[in-house]
Amino acid sequence: MEQNVLTNIPLKITEADLLKKMHLDKSCDQRNLILRILSEALIIAAPKAMFRLAVVKQLKSDTVSIDGELIQSPYVLKILAEQEMVYPFVATCGKELDHWSKSKTDVFESYVCECIKDLVLGQCIKYVRIRLFAILQKGTLLSSISPGSHPLWPLEEGQELLFRLLTDVTEKTGVHLTERYLMSPVKSLSGIFFTTNKQYQSCAFCKKENCNERKEPFSIQI
């Protein structure tokens, strides 16, 4: 099916956004340096993303197919049990911004760059969601799962599958997989968007305690 490749993604990252991300305020001594780095970054940044529609078929009680790619992860099976269509995606802050950030050798400047790349990736993913909402029925909720978000869907299983479903990922977005199935640029995200009646959080499947990123209590056994 046709792939949607997104370039020229609009970015609006303010001083307030960056300072909040860095847990700083306008009174910090490094404010002028931070603003200079942010200005540089917004000139260079070229985030990219791609997604497409894929058909889900339940083949067996322990196997689903997404456009012919077989998945046997109990975690993915439980989440996609009632899905007929999903949207595999890849989003990235962009190799241009990543390459530029590596030129910063000062520790603090490198930290500023990492925070900026996080914000750029976040806006890139938000733009993918906007484009999906434009083609979905009004009132639809979107959730997503990503390889590595649960031990039962490890990176080595999920990343290769998504890169097969989304052909020519490296050519179209600049993102490639390393030998350890991590993405480069690091500030990239792959996964599957799907429609839901209730907002899904992967935290509901995770037993990890004392997690600062937890958005929902553990509640779902697999």
C-alpha cells in the first residue's frame, strides 16, 4: 500500500519549551548560550517521518499477520486482537540535526543539543498523529506500541519487521538499524499506530516499580 513520507515538518520550539525540558528558567546563567544553540538547531533541523496503512489478520490463536509479516509476540497479539488495520511508522529528528549535534564537544552544549533533538522528535511524532487524524474518522483515539517497550516484543524482533513493512526507510528518512537493532539517529522512534476506544499506555503492561516515566499503573497480565 502507498507510503506517506513526511518532510518539511513544521517546528515550533520556544525558549520556554527548551528551558522546561532542561529544568531551567530564564534566570539561568547559560540563557544566551542556550538561545544561540536553539537558533542554530532550528535552521539545521529537518525531521522526517513515514507511515502507511497495513492490514491485520488473525491467523491462529498465537499468530497475527500484518501485511504478510508474522508476529507471535503475546504482547502485540493482545493489543492488536481486535484490529483490522494499523499504521506502522518511523519518525526521526533527522540526520542533519544529529550530525550537527555531534560537533558540540562541550558537555553542557551537548546536553542542550540532546534536549533539542528530543523536542524535535516529539513534534515530528505529533505531526504524524495530525496527518493520521486527518484521514481517520472524527473522534477516533490513536495509540501506539514500539519495539522494546515490553520484554515480549524485543528490539531484534520488532525493528526488522517494521523496516520490512516500511520499505526504503533509510533512503527516505535517513534512519538505519545498527547491528544491535538500535536506530541511528538515536532520536528516532518506530512503532505501530492503531485506533482505540480508550487511550492505551504501555505502562499498563509493565511491572517495573518506582518508574519516573509511569503514566498508568500496572493492570494487564499477559
